[in-house]
Amino acid sequence: MSIIDNRKAFHDYFIEDKYEAGLVLEGWEVKAIRAGRANIKESYVVIRGTEIVIVGMHITPLESASTHIHPDPTRTRKLLLHAEEIAKLIGKVERAGYALVPLDLHYTKGRVKATVGLAKGKKQFDKRETEKERDWVREKARLVRAKV
């Protein structure tokens, strides 16, 4: 069950591969995500040493958050992946020129997970080509619907 999608990532990048990662979250963050108060549009994934972290993910705290905790909405959050997956991602990002992009947040067995995409950047003409193709598919569907 998807919570938030990053549609901008599919516009800006060719997604080569997808990985499901757990997130290290605090209690107030989980409650806020369940309330739909998260945003991953401007976030990105960075490799720091042997850890993978998500930077810039904004989680707006609830008004009913605890008074003894001072929430930081854009703090850096660690992603949980297997060591082999991390090693593979580090190799691809450093050698092959790929980027890691958060694609969505979703629930798996009641836990909040993030889908991270191994992506290559699109050039401006690639973006225009994708948009033309999408318009053509829409127009084709409209023509078929009009004939029936």
C-alpha cells in the first residue's frame, strides 16, 4: 500500500533498478507518515561510508507530538539494506555514474519502507520524447474510444 510517490523522479531519471529499504524513524515520524504528512519530492539518497541515508525528506510533525521531543522535520534518516545490496549500490554509483533516488514510501507488513531507484539522469530531449510518447498513447486511446 503506497503512502507517497515521487512522480518527479520518473520525469527526471531513467530508473534502472529498484530496491526496498527500511527506514530508521522515530515514533512521532511514524505517526506523521501514517497521517500523510511526509514529502519526498525534493529528497535524495547519499552514500556515507558504508551507510545509505536519505536527505531532505520532510515529515511535518503532528500538533499532538510529545512536548519533551523537539522534532526536526528534515533530519537525515538512515536506510536499512543488506550489506551485499549496499556494496552493489556503492559500486554502481561510484563507477557507473548512477544516482540513487527515493521513489516512494509504502507499508510492508505494517512497517514503513522506502523504494530506492538506481537511476541515470535524463537529458532535456529525453524528457520531451517521453512526454510526446505519453501524449500519443493518450490520443490513441481517445481515437479508439471515439470509434466504438
